Amino acid sequence: MSATNVLDLSASDAAAAIADGSLSSTELFEAYRARADGDRSAGDDGLNCFTWVASEAPPADSPGTLGGVPLAVKDLFCTEGVPSQSGSRILEGYEPPYTATAVSRLTDAGATLLAKTNQDEFAMGSSNENSGYGPVRNPWDRGRVPGGSSGGSAAAVAAGLAPWALGTDTGGSIRQPAALCGIVGLKPTYGSVSRYGMIAFASSLDQAGPLTRDVRDAALLFGQMTGRDDRDATSLQFPHAIELPTAERLDGVTLGVPDELTGEGIEAGVLESFRASLALAQELGASVREVRLPHAPHALAAYYVLAPAEASSNLARFDGVRYGMRTPDAEDLLDMYTSTRHDGFGAEVKRRIMLGTYALSSGYYDAYYGRAQRVRTKIADDFRAAFAEVDFIVTPTAPTIAFKLGEKTADPLSMYLNDFCTVPMSLAGIPAISIPSGLSDGLPVGLQIAGPAFSENKLLDAAHALETAIGFDGSSARV
Amino acid sequence: MARLARLALSEDEIEPMARELSAVLDHIATIGELDLDDVAPTSHVVEMTGALRADEPRPSLPREVALSQAPAVSDNGFLVPSPQA
């Protein structure tokens, strides 16, 4: 196979080609390694997708289910002996002594570690501009953001610099960058993938998942990640095996459209693409009806209490004692803590720590954290009621197409509003997938499909049928 | 609040931080409008049982590995400045 052919293969097709002997896993790895390395050494002329790239191909051995296909992994997954800084300068030089369960499950199944990907610092952001490694650029338009926080993973897959990638989603951090880069991103049911070895942001929301070129690749990768892990007490045994999707029709499927997430605040071009997808779904046999999610408009406010509260607690461990950097010449212990955290954390991380510390402080706990946890219950109840009437809920993934670098950095609240459509599903712990639904002004638009907990097989099937009918062409983003 | 969060903030960081946090807190205040008196707070989003594993001892990280990433070590421990200089 020629080098260009190799890079055009989906990950599933590459795995199949390795299994039948028509492609060598070493050849495939070298082809991607050269491209990833090229982006890393291109500086400002590249996309800045990667924080680390493997220096050589791993020894070829038994290919396993994932067939020796190279994998890019978001920086925040701990990888033994490989830099893992969660996009932060405070973890400068950190090379963990152990590997995250999600990553070791995939390498055990035959994936090979190609690169670590750039991200918003500690996964806090929707544009990848909050990274200690500098911003990632969108391969569709280098003057625009790729979304975040898994921006490096999304841009790398969209640009064809990696066949597939691992990301994490707390309030939309897989789905929103997948939408802005024109690829597929799945946030699984909370608990289906172990969080052990993921540098924590908000533990009750964080969930690992795949970013891929198509829905079949997402199913293949996700199927190898799931399972109970004794090292994460919130992890669950997924109730059934994940199957590769085959559906081409949506007969008997009911899609629910919530007015609360498909009206005000959504850009006209995004809504137009969304409505075209609904019409296509009906042509495939689906019925479409309105549903109510009355508390969904309050999800963002509840999220911006809960996620910073958990973050302020999780990030207390970065104090210059056990790992990462330390500001020298401190006067005493307290000065060492505060000056290390001042120098090591970026502006957005400091904002969230302050917000979370405030929300959890004595006298404010009930008004903020306690109240937000009650809103969360109402949001989960809304979804339960809706899923008694419909199979899936569909919305645009993000309210806008990719915005310009620097456009929203001065106004944190306008940045947070990017997660308006994705945060409700995160709070309810339910699975949701973003697939490309088309272009608006030449830039990708994402369609979000959400289902009840553990409905991933049906969700992937519905996404596959829609993806096939939409026929999105992402090839112009490949570099 | 910065002291509670163990964060040093310089003079020129305080004003923008206060302004940005006020805007976010104004948005968050909208959850105050809801009637939530009879609603239980969420403790876990997915029903699960059997979260406990067997309490069996197993090896932890060797001391030299645990110390290998620290900015400063001494006498088999983490070295930090004195609490009262």
C-alpha cells in the first residue's frame, strides 16, 4: 500500500488490513509518527496538536483486536515514563510511574501509543486556548479554535495526524471539539470507563471516550475501554458487549427535540444543519417529536458550581511537594505553596479554583453546592421522563461553528456558554455522541444524540445510520 | 478566599478576577429561582451496587519510585521549607 492510501484508511479498516497481512503495523506507525513529528516540529506553522510524540515504533508483536493501530492520547492520561502534565506548567517534567487503566486496556488490546495530545489546562476550557503548551489550531481554518478541552485529540484526528484518539469529557470536552473539527466523539455513560490514572478535574463528571473519523471506529475503540476496575470505585461492569454498528435505517426509532436546547442562543447556520439532519432522520424512518427538558436551561449554572467545587478539591494536591515544579526561594512552607500555585496554574484554572473554594466555603455550601446537586437531580428526572416517550434526544452539539482564536478569551461566561447543549447530559451521567451534520460557512457543525444510561449500542447504531445518510466529507481538513 | 485556596494573586490579577467571578456568580444565581425544597441532592448519577472490593493487602509504590518525581527530597522523604522561617 502506498503511504497516502495507508493514511486514508479508517482505524477499523487499518486493523483489518493488519490482521489479513496486507498492511504492516510498523509501516502504519511510522507513517503516522512522521506526520505527528512534523506537526510538533512545525511550531507556529503547525496545528500544535501534540505535547509528546513517540521516538520509535514499538516492537511488532501480536496485533490483538485493535491490530497495532497507533493511538493518540490526551495529555491528562497518566502514561508510565511518558510526560503527562494535563496541559499544565505546574506538572512540568512529570513522568508518572504508572499508566491509566483506559490506556492500558487499549494497549493490551493491541493499540500502540503514538503521541500525547494538547488540551486545555486540567481540561478546563472550550477552545484549547488555556493550555500551558499554547493553543491548538483548527485544521479547517488555522485562525480558529478546535474546541476544547480535548482540542489536540480532535484536531489530530480531523487533520489525519492520528487514526484515532482518546479524550475526556466533563461538560462537553469530547463532543464540542469533535463538532468543531468535523469528527465523531462519544461521551459514554458515567462509570463505564475507569478514571484510574486520569488527572482529575471534576470526579463526578469526568469520563473518558473516543474521538474518531467515523462511528464504527468509535464503537471499536470504546468496546475495548469499558469494564469495572478495582482502582476506581465508581467504575461499572458494562451490562453487555459493545457491538460494531450496522444500522442503515431508523424505522421505529423516535427522536425527541427539546425546545430548551434547540432555540435561543443557537446560531442560524447551526440550526439549519440541525433541521436538515432531522429531515434526513425522517427519511430513514424515524419519527421526530418535541420533548420537554424544563430544567436544562439551569444546567450550565449548576455545572459551574459543581465542576469548580470538585476541581478546587482535586487540584489541592498540586503544591510543589510530590511532583512537578516548585517556585524556588520561598520564605516558608505557606509561601512555597501559594507561590508555586501562582506560577504553575494558568488564569482559567485559578478562576475555577477560586469559584469552587467560594462555593464550598462555610456558610455558602447550602446555597451553592447543595442547591446545584438538587438541580442535578431535577435534570436527571427530566431526562428519565423524556426517555419514557422517546428513544433518543437530539440537539446541536455546540451553539456555534468554530470561533476565532482570541474571540472569547476576555469573557469567561461567553466561553462557558459553548457547553450549553452538552452539560445537561454530563450532569445526568448519560451517554451522548456528536457526529458531523454538515458545514456552515465552510466549517463543521455537530449533531448530538443522547440516550439513556448504557444505551451505547443503540446510540452507536442510530449515529451510524445518520452518518451514512449525511455522507459528511472531512477530507479537506487533512493536512 | 485566595488564602483559603492557597493561591497567591498579584495586585494586577485581583481586579479582573473579582470582575470575572462576579459575572459568573450572577449567572449561577439563577438556580436560586427554582423551588427545590422537596428535591434530594444527587449523590451518584448511575445506580450501582457492590462498589467495595476485598480488603486484601497489595504492594504499593516503592519509596524511591514515589520520591522520583519530587522537586526536592532528603533522607528518604519529601523536602519542604520550614513552616516558620
